[in-house]
Amino acid sequence: MSVEGARTATDVGAQATLEISSVPLAAEIELDGSFSGNTPSSIGVAAGEHTIRISKPGFKVWERKIKTSTGDVKVVAEMEPETAAK
């Protein structure tokens, strides 16, 4: 006997939500090499490994690799100012 309409995470592909913010705000988000918006944002991703890159003029690029499965994952990028060349 089967249950109609019952689905598991593996049936539909496991999903997670990345809640990405930064200090300072309004930085560009690049997820797996593609522009995905500005901080703060919530982005749905498939389970697996992802590369998050946060950039903003005047600040060093912030980059991390993250493995997700399901649920909400909070990511806070604390960006460092670029030092002026002397």
C-alpha cells in the first residue's frame, strides 16, 4: 500500500535557505560564481557545497565555502576595509 502525495526531501531535492548579511550592508553577493543580489538576502539553495563571495568597493572580498543540507543557515560577512596604498 502506498501513500499518495507523501514526499521526502530526497524526492524533491533537499533545499536549504542561506540568510546572508554583511557589515557593512548593501554588499554584492555572488553564489557559485553568479550574482545573487545584495545583502541582506535570503537565497534558496540545493543541498551540497557552495561558494559565497561578498564584495563592496573599499572593502576586501569576503569568501567562504559552505556545505548545506536543509533548514536555515545564517551567514554574516564582517568585511575588512582595504588599506590605502602608501
